[in-house]
Amino acid sequence: MSVGAPRGLASSGQKHLGDIVHPLSAAEEPLSPGPHVSLTAGPDVGVTLGGHKEAGLSNGTPVDTPSPASASSLFNRLQLDDDLESDPRDHYVSTETRDLFVTVDDPKKHVSTMETYITYRVSTMTTRMEFHLPDYCVRRRYQDFDWLRMKLEDSQPTHLIPPLPEKFVMKGVVDRFSEEFVETRMKALDKFLKRVADHPVLSFNPHLNAFLSAKDLNKRQGLALLTKVGESVKHVAAGYKLRARPPDFCAMGEYLDTFSQKLGTIDRIAQRILKEQSEYLTELREYSTMYSSWAGSEQELRGPLEGVASSVTTSCGAMDDLSENICQEILPVLREYILYIESMKNVLKKRDQSQAEYEGRLEAAILRKQEDKTPMPAEVERCQDKMECFNADLKADWERWQGNKRQDFKQLLSGIADRNVNYYEKCQTAWESLVDVLQDKQTEDQPSPVGQTD
């Protein structure tokens, strides 16, 4: 199979083009059919493409939309069932049919006279014909991952590109070369690359092939042309006001806004909890130290006081593990999905530009048709095909994203529950051991029985 073959559309789980509702109103002047596009007028008739009519109301609203029409109905799809792995919509998570496996690990620090940076080992195993070897091992730095994402975004504008971790130091982290920061970034880069490699279309992108296999990346190639193409589309759509998004994509936008607000609130609360836990830990450690100091000057209470100090120290360790879980596991997932939302919104904007371009060209063609009876230009059909492909790709990626989200949040919430249970079990065990010490002390302090006197 050649790189970037058209098979990507079929393999991405897209719907048939005939199932996608046309965005324009059909209440226009009747026109004779052009070479490929025929326009008919009527209160309940849609635009006909290639002889296949799509039913819709006079304002362009479809008669029957199978997809959710509100953000609340989309939220109901966040399922955390025990049998989630068997969900037929999550077919892409199966490893049985995968033929491309990637891993990011082994971070190394490089120091030179000009700069200091971290590289990561990217290991690849594959059976695909596009790769000359079955396995590769290259080293990449963050800016190489950033280059890959930019190339994917430029060459696959109709698809959702997974987000990268933020380039600059995350909140609360001072040293970007610290072990904790590098470990967190490595995990995020690994997740990014795995999501791209598991995608049925993005995984066949030639830029990914080069990223995984090339010793040196040619990062400047093709940038100018892609930038010009993108600017031309924006120029065509710039002077046209979009009539309305189809209901499916309106529901997506509403869902993303609501989901973004909820994640932002959870992220702020988690940050505040982390800060309060840090302050609490400082006081708790001082509390343990005071009991240890007290035990040195109270011989009779030495055992119970040392028991209290030991229990407090154990509680400190459990709290430290709980805080580390928030930093290493919870906050990165929340931040990744906040960035994911921004990526999805950008794809929706591009979809709107594609729709605006088609609507603008169609209306211009209709006006010319009415004035001088010129045939319908073929570019109108090409714009419609592009818009419908955009819709199909976005819907397929939306379903894939929802599946990933269900898996990630099931794992996240289960981890939160396990960590909290483990924290309280450690604290309970520590303080129960202190009760035993106090009971033993009470037994020792009881007076010996005295015999009765005459």
C-alpha cells in the first residue's frame, strides 16, 4: 500500500455521503441542472447532488437526524460500565488488527554550549509495507513532536489531531529538567504518539512515517505550499457569513463548551486541594517532630508519644502519595482534555470555513445562472464534496474521541477511588496500632491487687 492512499476515508468509520445533510436552504429559484449539480426549489425539498436528493426543510434543517441534538444528550454517553472494553464503538482499541506499535521512553538530557534539551527514545514495530524495516529506534526532542503535529494538522485538516503537552513549564513546576516534569512530559508524548498511530487515517500519513523512521527530519519541506492553500480557503470564506451549523455540529459545540467549563472547574479545585494538602503536610510533619521531641523528655510516656509520632509520620507518607497522584495522574489527564477541546473547536472552525466556502460559491453560481444562464461550475461540486468529506471525517473522529474519553476517565476515576481507599487504609492501620500501644500502657499502669487485711 502506498503512503497516504485514499483508503483512509473508508477506514475511518465515516458515514456515507448521502447520510450527511446539506447545509443550504433549498428555497431558491428553479434552475436547470448543471453538469453534476442540480438545484430544485420547494418548501420541503433539499439540494440534489448527482441525482440523489437529500430531504430537508426550507430553512435547511434535516427532517430526521439520527445523531444527538443537544449537549445534555451527548453527556449521557459518558459510560463507565464494567464491560466498556466490549463496546462495539470502541473497535479501534483492539490490538488484534493493529500493525503499528510505538513507544516513547528513556529520556536523556543533552548539554551543549548553545542549549540544553531533553530527547526521548521513539521505538516502532510494524508490519506495514510503507516501512522498509520491521522496527526502528530514533531519538526525538519536543520540537520534533511539535513539527509532526503541525504537519498532521496542515495535511489532514479534516481530522482531529491529538494535543501535545504544553511547551512551557506547567503550573507549579519550576525546573523543566526535573525528573518529575520530564517523566510527566514523556508519558504525555507517548500518549500523543500512540493516539496518532492508532488512528486509521493519521497513521498512514507520510510525515508520521518520516518521524518514526528517518534519522534526520527535513522540517522545512512543504510548509510554504500548505500555508498558501490554507490562506486561500480562508480568503474565499472570509467575506461570507455562515448560515447555520447543522444540528449535529451545533450539539458538538455546545457539548465542548459545557465540558470545558466542567473540566476547568475540576482542574481549579484539584489545584486548590493540592495546595491545601501541601500546607497540611508541612504542619503535619512539624506535628510529628514535636511528639518525637516530647517523647525524649517523658520517660513514662515515651511509648505512647513515639506511637503518636509514628502514626502521624505514616499519615504524612500516605498524604504525600495521594498528592503525588494528583500531580502525576489526575492533573495531566484534565489538562490533556482541556487541550483536546481546543483542538476539536479548531476543527469545527475549519469545518465552518469549508461550509462557508461552499455556500458562498453556490450562491455566486446561482446569481450568475439567473443573470446569463451559464452552466453550474464544477468547483461548486468540488466544494460540496470537500465539505461532506469534512463532515464525515469529523463525525468519525468525534466518535473515536468519545471512546478514548470513556476509557481515560474510567481509568482516572477508578484510580482516584483506589488511591483514596489506600490512603485511608494506611491511616487507619497506623492509628489502630497506636490504640494497641495505649492499651498495653494502661495495663502496665494498673496497680497490682493488694491482699485483704484483718
